[in-house]
Amino acid sequence: MGLLRASGRPFYGWTVVGAVFLVLCTTAGLGFYNASVILSAAAIELDASVSSVSGATGIFFAVAGLSGFVLSKWMDEVDIRLFFFSGGLVGASALYGLRWVDSVPKLYIFFSLFGIGFGLAGLVPGTTLVTRWFDRRRSVALSIASTGLSLGGIIITPVAARLIEGRGLADAGTLLAVAWLIGVIPLSMLLLRSYPASLGLLPDGRHDQPTSTVEAGEAERDETERGETEPVEPVGVSFAAARRTRFFVAVCAAYAFIFFGQVGALAQMYNMARERTDAATAASCLSAVALASVAARLIGGLVVLRVPTKLFTALLAVVQAVALVLLGQSMTATSLIASSVLLGVSIGNLLMLQPLLLAETFGVVNYSRIYSFSQLIGTVGVAGGPYGLGVLRDNFDYRVALMVAGASSFAGFLALVAAGPIESVRRLWA
């Protein structure tokens, strides 16, 4: 029944989930995970220091986060497919423009444009769309759709890395641009729809108007047997009240620290592993992170049903800190890949736990504003991580850089501890 409407026909929302899954697979494989590959190649081709080019990937993540946050208010007013269409054109144009990147300033321009494309066709519009199509099954739908991010790192990024290694940025950019265009625009324009109502449906496919009194009775009995009732009026804390709480401030700070170490390590991982071993091992490390994050997310989704969300999040911040320190000390292919797997375990779950933690604590009344603002604060860490670790690498080495990344993740753990109990905030719901 979970995949079907009351009429027995498949609910179109699952087609939307599948399309978002594939689009995110493309944008993450060529963008999020591939940023470190482009960074490494640019440092070599431009004969530039790692620190001078690392800021470019920071710009990529910052622009992507800001564009998603600023433009999100328009998603309720226009056909959301226009976001994916625009992101497809901008992202493909940026990748094609790699042929003209022959200096560090031009690299920064490339990553700025690429960041806009990633923001327009990435996680913010993707999760917004899935959220509109699902209510009770939203967590399942989001977990499936977001797994496309990791699968992109497993399947697409290694291929992109080989293209860049073999052809250079200029020639590979054309092929990557075509792949981005094909992976984003046709799927989004043909399969995505802004709202279920555009097809005469309602979320989850269980609220369609029955065509007869008999069907109405059967649908009502099905819902009763599954223990499902119509949702009550949303409850929770307003954004104004949430941002004044110690818990909200602490969680925002925690994820800024966590993202500093996490994204910084991802942006530098390919270059670090390539320096210590070879290009094949470097690509394998990125794939190991992505594969481990997929498996860990599926397991973590079950664990969080039995373990308090805040405790689980704090423990994984420690796991990430340990993984980053071990990664910095690893000098062989085996140890690098093993450390990458451990890092993937934390990454897969920490990304999933942030929205769950905020929803559990503050409710759903102003959830979109609360989550988007927390993401905006986290952009400080997302943007600063790649550049900060690049500077540390140039002035010291990757061991020191990743020790700092580990310390930042541990600071995230301390911030979560300082947040206080969730129950103290939930009292505000009344």
C-alpha cells in the first residue's frame, strides 16, 4: 500500500523521488564530490599553491548555499522546474567554461558560476519538491532521494576524475558539461511537477477523492488499520522564539564546526591522497566516502529510532573527529581508504541528522525558516573548510591540516553537549 494510491495505481510521487534521486546523483557526482578533483587538477595545471586555489572551492560551496537560501522564497511562486532548468544551463555553461580557466582569478569565477548552478539544481529544490509530495512517508522519500548524492560520488566522480586526469580540465570540461546538461534538464522537465495538485493528487497519494462510496469506506478502513489519521494542526516553536534559544545557537555553531572539518576534508581529500599515493587511490577514497555514507545512512535511520537524536549526533561528531585525524596520519592506500570509510560513516548520518534534530526540537510550524537559517550559518564552515585546510597544508602539511579539521569536529561535539536537553525547548511548544 505504501507505493500505491487508494485506486491501486502507483503514486506519481515516487516517480518524482526517482527523478530527484537521479538529478542529485548528477549534481553531486559532478559538483559536490568532484570539486576536490577539479581543485587538484587546477593546482597542477595553473602551477599554483594549494592554498591559493582552495579558496575557489570555498566560494563554490558558499555561493551554492547562499543561492539556495536566497532563491528559496521564489520556489512557492514559480514552477520549480525552472530552478532545475536554470541550474542545468548555468552548471553546464560553467563546466564548458573550464577551457578558458588559465589563471587563479578565472578559477574563482568558474567556481562562483558553478556554485550557482549547483544551488539551483541541488539539494534545496530537490528536498523541497519531495517534501511537497509526501507527508507521512516524507522521511522515507527524502532518504531515498538524498541517497542520489552519495551514489553520484560512487559512480560519476571516479569517471570524471579519470577524464580530468587523462584529458586535462579544458577537454574534460566539455564532456562534463554535456553530462550535467543531460542528467539535469530532461529528467526535471519531463518528470518533475511542482505540486501533487498539478496532477489532481494530494500528498502521499492517500487523500485522493474516492470515486464511489464503497471506495471511500475501503480507504477509510485501510487508514484505520494502519493507524493513520488526518494530521492535526502543526505544532512547534516560531522562528523568532527558536533563534533566541541556547539550543538553536549551539546546534548552528555545532554544524558550522562539523562542516568546516567535513567539507574541508572532502575538498582536499583527492589532492592529499594523490600526493601520498596515486590518482587511482585518490578516486577510490572519494568513492569509499560516498559508499560508506550510503550504507551508514540506511543503518543510522534505524538506529535513530532507538537512540536519542541529539546523543547520536554528538557521538557521530566524535567519530568524524577521529576519522579526520586518522586520515591525516594515513600514508598508504589501505589506511587512506579505511579512514575514508570511517569518515563516510559520519558524513552520511550527520547530514541526515541535522534536519531531524531541528524538527524534533522545534516542531514544524516554522521548520523551513529554522532549517534554512541553520544551513546558512553552516555555510561559514562549508566555505571556510576548503580554504582553511589548504592554507594549513601549504604552511605545514596535511597532517596538521586534518588535525585541525578533527579538532573542529570535536568542537562541534562540545557545542552539542552545551546545547542542553531537547525537552527544555519543547516546553515552549505550549
